Amino acid sequence: MAAHWVLLAGIVMVVGGILVLRLHAFLALVLGAMLVAALTSPAQLEQYAKGKKLTEKETKQLVQAHPAARVTKEFGSTAGRIGILIALASIVGKCVMDSGAADRIVRSTVKILGEGRAAWSFLVSGYLLGIPIFFDTVFLLMVPLAKAMWNRTRKNYALYIMATISGGSMTQYLVPPTPGPLAVATELKIDLGMMILMGCVVGALTALVGMAYAFWMDARMNLTPPAADVAAAANEVDESQLPGLMVSLAPILLPVLFIGGATVVSSAYSTQDVAAMSGGAQSVIGAINFLGDANVSLAIAAGVALLTWLMKKRPDQKQVNHAMSDALADGGQILLLTAAGGAFGGVLQQTGIGDTIKEFVQGSTTGILPIAFVLTMLVRAAQGSATVAMMTTVGMFAALATPEQLGYHPVYLALAIGCGSKPLAWMNDSGFWTIGKTSGMTETETLKTFTAQTSIEALAGLLILMGMSAVLPLV
């Protein structure tokens, strides 16, 4: 069966399984992967093996392997690459929340920027907290603060809500170690330092576009929080119970600095350059590269976040065990979902779908970015999960993700997929209901704010990426 028909069958299985059969996304992705593997012909597998430069023995093993065995192998490969990272990121997020570090970051940005620029403080806080913490959790933390701020200013409630959405949602979809961008970067074999750096840059630019819409919409909406919520939000935690700002920021900034530093060093010095250095210089380079390993840097961040929580809140052993169990349970669910998506993407590559997409764009590699964006957007709109959409789409493009084939760094492709997971977030998205109900907005108001804003940001991100890939290809 032709690759595009196999792709269509797989997507129908995934989306139909979630929407019609009401299956959990994990099961739908596994069944979709099984179907794709079963429909892939020996000729397609041989062509895939040729592109991967497998030996004759490896090619024979691949062609003769049971479809379920190929799915299992791709599942294990994905889990092996990102399993520890997701677990550590879950611990960081849990500890940053429970220690009060997230609360401290929000309050400090309000103090630094002033109440007159409170909307920008919500943007900055959401932007930073969206890196280690799931967006729904970030919003649940910040919406009481938005209500308390409205209680003091009596204006701009919609602006505070939309500023939080603008900052938190962008880094959630573009910057590792959150699962979606982490999995996409891993699948496309993109250096995490590069993904973090470019994700932060594009996320900041698109967040500014979202803020422009937020100011425009706030002037046209007379939105106020429910009176009961305002009264509850006024009961803030005393600041003496919160950790300091730098300690609070450390679990977020340390991985960025360590991984980014290793990326800079590897770009600036080749293996031969390092070999020619003195022993002391080699030791420094070695230490930077060691700390810059994603697993090591996130382990350090998790240790700092955990220590901060232990020292500030003094939980007993039972509370610690319970908190870690909750964090790892959340991480385990994300890992299973992401690994299933990796299996689906892996067997899609074996169909030769990358060559089909390459032929479709007829040599215009810039056209690959909007295609990746639109496909991700359609899957997101159909079933609601941004992570599922990203994992479903990335496998179609993995075979193209090299500078030689694209003409620009594959990080642009990864970020286009991330931006594509943002638009058309509507009633089938859990975030839609979280934002609407906790902020006191009606469904129509949530569509005008959350859905419209994230869609505008996503389109802006696509245009930015297309321009940057042409002007600054990074190859």
C-alpha cells in the first residue's frame, strides 16, 4: 500500500480511536502503530533500510520482523531516550509548586515591574514557569493571583488572564523539558541546547504577538472575576513562608545554562581542538559537557528543587514519599503516551512517508514548515491533545530532518510542529475547560481569549519560523 494511504489509515485509527471509540490516547497510538506496521510492505521496509544504510543482515531482520516487534522496538527506543528526562522534569515541577517557588517567581516579577505593569509580570512569570511545569498547573497557580490583582486595580482582568496564557502556553509547546517539545527534539535528533535556545527566542516573539492581542481584546471585554473567587484570592500566603527568588529560579535556569553551555562549547570547539588543549582546559571542557548532559542537568535541577522544598516546608517522610509518587505517576503517564507516539512515528518512517512529503513540496523545502504546521493543527483540533498531535506528526517528517535535505536547521521544523499544536484549542481540550471555569469565563469568552489568542500566536510563530529559516538557516 502506498505510503500516503498507510499514513491516512494510521491517523484515522488514532483520531477515530480517541473520538469514536473513546480510547485512551496511549491505546489509540499503539493500535495506530500496529496498523501502520502491518500495512507496510517488504519493499517499503527495504527502501527504508537502504536509506538508513543497514547491513544485509539487519535489512533481512527488519523485513522478517513481526509488525508488533517493530512497534515494540520503536516504543522502547523512544522511552529509553526520554524516560529519565520526563521523570526528572515531573519532580522539578512538583517541587517548584509545593515549595512555593512558583508563587515567589510570580510575586517577585509583580514587585520588580510594578503593579502598573502587572500584565507583563504575568507574561514573564508564565513564560518561565511554563518550562518545567505543565501549563494547566501554571494557570491554576496564577489565576488566583490575577483575581487578587484585579481586586486591587479593579481593571484589566482579561489582560491578566491572557498574559498568563500568552507566556505559559508558548514555552509549554516549544521549550524542553516539557514532554511535547522534548519528544519532538529527540525524534528529530536535535541538540536540546539548540531546541531550548530557539524555543525561547521564538516563544518570546510569539508571546509578544499574543500580548498585543490581549491588550486589544481587554479593551473590548468588560470581564470581571466572580465575587467569591476574589474573596478567596485575597487570602494570600505570607511571603515569609516562600523561598527566595534566586533559589526559586535555580531549578528552571540551571538546566538552561548547563545544556546551553555545552551546546556553545560543542559548536565552538571540535574534538581535535579539545585534544590540542592543555590538561586544565580539557578538564573544564569535560566538566561543561558533563553538566550539559540533559539527564545530569535535570537531575541537578530536581535535587535543588527538592532540597528547596525540604528546607522551606519541612515535610515528613510520608509527605515526601507521597509527593514523589504523585510526580512520578504523572510523569509515567506522559512517558507512556510519548513512547507510544514515538512508536507510531517510528513505524511511519518505515513506510517512506518522508519521501512522499518531499515529492509533494516539489523541492521547496520552505513549504515543509507550513505542511508540518497544518498537519499538527488538524490532529490537535480533531482530538484535543497537543502532545498527541506533536507525536503523531513528527514521525512523518523525521526522514527529512537533516540540514542537507531541508536547507536549514531541523530545529525550525521541530518548532513548526510545536506551533502547529497550539491553534484551534476548543471544547475537546482539557485546557479550554480549565481556563474557562477557573477564571469565571463563559465558553464564548474562552473562545475569544484562549482559543483565538493561541491560534494567533501559532500563526505568528509559523511566519517567524519561515522568515528565520530563509534569513538565518543556521547551517
